Amino acid sequence: KKKIAVMTSGGDAPGMNPAVRAVVRAGIYYGCDVFAVYEGYEGLVKGGDLLKPIGWEDVRSYLSLGGTAIGTARCAEFRERAGRLQGAYNMIVNGIDALIVCGGDGSLTGADLFRSEWPSLVDELVSSGRLTAKQVEPYRHLTIVGLVGSIDNDMSSTDATIGAYSSLARITEMVDYLDATAQSHSRAFVVEVMGRHCGWLGLMAGVATGADYIFIPERPPPADQWASELKKVCSRHREKGRRQTTVIIAEGAIDNQLNPITAENVKDVLVDLGLDTRITTLGHVQRGGTAVAYDRLLATQQGVDAVRAVLELTPTDPSPMIGIAENKVVRRPLMEAVKLTKEVAKSIDARDFDRAMQLRDSTFAE
Ligand code: ATP
């Protein structure tokens, strides 16, 4: 009987619980024993109560539960071989040889490294006398399947990561609230949104709310021009009769090493225009709350496919990442997706950016 472990790792994202539910129930449906690893890789390293069987009933109400109920953590020990050796030991003594990880690119890289090292880890467990050759015999190969859980939508090879649309919906709702009060007082708001190195959340929220201006890391504005450009655009919108000004700034634009633009910098420019300006950092509300329907569907379909992949993969197949492309669940080589993510980042169509800007007034152009 196949024993599969499921884990959430890295930053939490709405939809992780539905993903765990899908893995648990599909696993049971296909005749497997399913284990939950609590607290991300920490659970693998520590074992004991952090690595235990999970049943059909245990994931009841997970569909509408935000965050991740089995916990997540950043685990420094797993970055070291000694931590991974202990993880291999804990898996083998529990009879587990397949791991489904829902997390970001770091978590998935760790999972693939674990798999590539697995044979040597097993050998070491035998040579050091911790396990016998007979004990490890059925566990010579480790199967890894990745599900991408991240609010940032920053993974290549999939159209959407689990959690991104929930976070986008929350940001959109929050900006709508700010717009209402901004309009009442004819104020300006600089709204800081999450996304780390990826501007997807900032850009899409800007399009969805009709923001006056959007700063994203994929399009760093020229250092000597952005302030005058921002002034020009916001004044034009005001002249057209707009009573509020909303500028969205993605955290990746702030962290940009070459040309960091902070919310304070943007505020100074708007104040200079004579606007009563406030900064709102949305913060962790962007990660919280229940998943939108799309993320629940994505997590459910992908979680089921992750289990099927575990059952179908042969030892020579590369570890897959379950993604979505053109509304179809797809399997892509995990490390290729990670590599692409690092090389080109998630592609953002610059035309989306332009259209978002131009719809505010009459300068819309192809
Ligand atoms: P997020 O996108 O939310 O940051 P992430 O999965 O990229 O998610 P990381 O902090 O990079 O988040 O990774 C989560 C955990 O995965 C780490 O704390 C560590 O335990 C493990 N991990 C990450 N990278 C590696 C690696 N190269 N080798 C081994 N383990 C790793």
C-alpha cells in the first residue's frame, strides 16, 4: 500500500487547506495511506507528532478555511544535509516514500534536492547503522510532486498559483474601500501591496480598481522621470474630474535594488501636487481569509492530480509540478519551472500595464 505524505511550506496562501483536503481524500480514494507533515519541513526533520496519519474526516471544512491548518514554517535545518538525512529517516520508519509539497519555489527546490539526494541518504542511514538494508529495501526511491501555493503568482509554467486570486480579490476589495473614503474627502492614497519580486498582484489590482498609477518591479520607471510622470498623470485625471487619487506600489518596486521607490517617495510627490495624501500598507490581510472559488477549484483539481501523479510516475521520471494552463491541469518538470522562474520571472504583459493607465482618461491606445 502506497503511503503518501502531504505538506504545506513557505508562506501561507488561501487554498492550501483545500489542496491538503484534495490530496488526503484522493489518496484514500485511490487506496493509499496519507500522512500529514505539520509545520513544513520542520515536521519532516522532527518527526514524532509532526508526522502522522490524516484521515477523511480530519479535513472536513478545509474548503472554506483560510491559511493552512497543518501549519507551515521556514526550516533552516532542512537546508542542511543533516536535516534532510533526519527527514529521510523519519519518512522510512513511517513507511513513506512519496511526498506532495504545496509551497513556493524555495519549498519545491528543497523537495527536488531531497529526491536527488535520497539514494545517498538511504545508504548513509544503513552505513551508520541507524537502519538495516532490509528495512530500507522498499524505500530506494522517493517520489516528489509539487503544488504551487503562493499569493504572489510568481511561478513560471503555470497560469495561476494557489492563493493568488484570493489575495487579488482581497486587495481589490480593500482598494475599493479606500477609494470610497478618498473620493469623499478628495484625498490621495498610496497603497502598498505584497508580491515580493513579482508585480502580478500590484498590476492586476491596479487594473481591477482603475488605479491612477502602478509601480511594479518588472517595469522600474526611470529614476529621473517617474516623479514628473506621476504628477502629470494624476493631475490629468484630476482635471478630468476624478476626485480621488490611488497609486498602487508593489513591494518588489520598493525592494528594487537599482531604483527603489518607497511609498513615502510617492507620497511626497503627491503632496507636492497639493493632495492630502495617506499611505496604507495592506499587510497580512492580503494572505488571510478564505479562498475564492477559483482557488478552491484549482487546489482541488491539482491536489487530485498530484495523487494520480504519485501513482503513475516511474523512478526515472523527473519530479513534476502540477500547474494550470489554458484551464487544463498540466504536469510540468518541477526543476525546469523553478529554473524558468529564476531566469525570466513570471511574464507580465506590459500592454496590460499601459491599458490600465490609459483607461483612466482618454489616452487609451493600442
Ligand atoms: P514563498 O514563495 O512563500 O516564500 P517558498 O517555498 O519559496 O515560499 P522559502 O522560504 O524559500 O519559501 O522555502 C521554504 C522552506 O523550504 C525553507 O525554510 C527550507 O526549509 C526549504 N528550502 C527552501 N530552499 C531550499 C533548498 N535550496 N534546499 C533545501 N531546502 C530548501
